[in-house]
Amino acid sequence: GLFRTKLNQKAANLLWYSNKKDEGVMFEKLFTPFPIPALALVYAVAECCVNERVDSEWTDISFSCGKYKEAYDKHLANLNKFHL
């Protein structure tokens, strides 16, 4: 399924576990188990990246809470449904 992919782990490693001073390593208790809201954030950012490349042309789109809150909420709801 969509939410069971190696890309989830690769994104988490890149963002929170790339070295021993990263948040995932330093705050292990907060990241065990890996928080669903953090994964929803990864998907919202990925959606922003896809939106930058619409019609095979790159357009710089800055990621902001206001622009991507709806996408984040959608991904969070879907992940919570999948998690049950």
C-alpha cells in the first residue's frame, strides 16, 4: 500500500536521523514509535514538491502552513485511518 513503502524510512532518515545530533536520535523517546503527524508532514512536503513540477516545468513554491495545511490534514486523516 501507499503508506508501506521504503520511501517513508528514507524520508525520515534524511530529515530526522541523518547524524547523531539529529532530532530523531537526540529525542528518541519522542520518535518511538515514529509519530504519525511527522509522516503526514513528509507527505505534505512531497505534495508541494510535486506541485512545483506541474506540466513538466519547475516553479518555485515555498512550503508554508497556510498553503499546505489542508494537504497536511488530509494526509494525517488518511494515515490515522490506515493506522487503525
